Amino acid sequence: MESVIEFYDGLAEDYHLIFHDWDTAISRQSEALSKMIRSKLVEPLKEVSILDCSCGIGTQAIGLAKKGFKVTATDLSPVSVARAQKEAESFGVALLFGVADFRSLEKEIPGVFDVVLSADNAIPHLLTDEDLALAARNLYAKLNNGGVLLLTIRNYDELVKEKQKATVPHVFDEGRRIVFQVWDWEKDTLVYTTNHFIMQKIGGEWTTKQSKTKYRAILREELNRCLSAVGFVDIEWHMPTESGFYQPIVTARK
């Protein structure tokens, strides 16, 4: 996981630049996620506790806290967590923060939660079956009985058909900022390296920041089996056209 930490530590300062408008993204994503969470809770609760275990700079955690949820936010990247803390203060919301690994949440994070969340394609950083299973057991351990797991990942069932080589460039700020990724697939595997580019025109000159990390293209049935094996039930997938969220969402219950 060292390369993953380096990737997010290095990207933390500029992470908001991958969005057209980060504040708007916070609002839109929290709206979609809060509706999904409320729809999955067995009983309406006055205060719903959430563990966002891949919080990054706080995109989902801050938005959900603004919606009235009690949020604990953790991430593998200490630099990302530090920025998330500052951003939460600027938004005027109170969250608990920590640095933790998916695979050791049970030991590193006290308590259990009504909801455990991991968004933004974080789970596919787990490149082996063993790590994926270990993370699933830790996610399960942090939920109350009847609690809800909510993960968002890329639609790999579609992407692996042709092993997509790059993302469509997003052009922002009237052409002064361009964000895109180039994907290098390892031969005969579903593991690929993402080369992440942020290009900006500043003072008439173009600058380019490149970061890279590895992902594993986890298919829906594969993730379903893993979650079921550790005890999750009621596993369901929700596509963006249904949920309003930009990635497919899988929900499951303890």
C-alpha cells in the first residue's frame, strides 16, 4: 500500500481540481448518498453514524455531515486526512478523523456504525483476493447488526470488455485546466496502472502534474461472492441512472 499512500499524499493538495466545482460535487454526491442510505436503513434513526473509511479530502464525509449524519472519516493517506480536517473546519461541520487501512479497521477504529462507506473506487486498490477478503471482514466488523455497507466503484463489467486505455479528458476553466487518465493494463490480468494528469495554464504557461497508482478491475459477481463469504446479505447494485451517483453503488447488510 506504500505506492497508494504516496499517490494520495501527493494528490491531496490538488484533489479538488479533478472536479468542475468541488463544492457542487460535495452537495450533489451527498444528496445521492444520503437518499440511498436512508432508503436502506431498516428503521429510521434520529442520528445515523457513518464510517467513511476512504474519506480522501472529505468529498463525501463533509457533505454527509452537512446532511446531519454523525461521521467518522478515515483514510490511508495522512496528508489527505489532514486536508479533510481543514476543509471540514472551513465548512463548519464537526467530524472525527483518523488514519487507517481498510484491512485493519477493526483494530484501528473504535466502535461500530450504522453505515460503513467507501466511495470513489477505493476498494479496487486491493489487488489480491486475500487483501479483498481481509478488507471485507474488517468492513463487516465495523457495522452494527443490521447496518449497511455502501461501496462505489467503476463499472468494470463494462470497462474490461475492451480494456479501456484512457478516460475522456475533462476540460475546465474555459480551457485552462484539463484532467484525464491513461491506463496501462498488465498482460493477462485485470490489474492496471492509472497515470493521472492535471494540466493547468497558469500565467500563460502550461504545467502538468502526473501521479500514478494501481487498481484491480473488480467485477460485480466477484465482489458479491467476497461480501457474501464474510456474512453480508441483501447485496444489491445500483447504477448511476437509478441512484444519481456518478459511479455504480453496491449496498449490503450485516
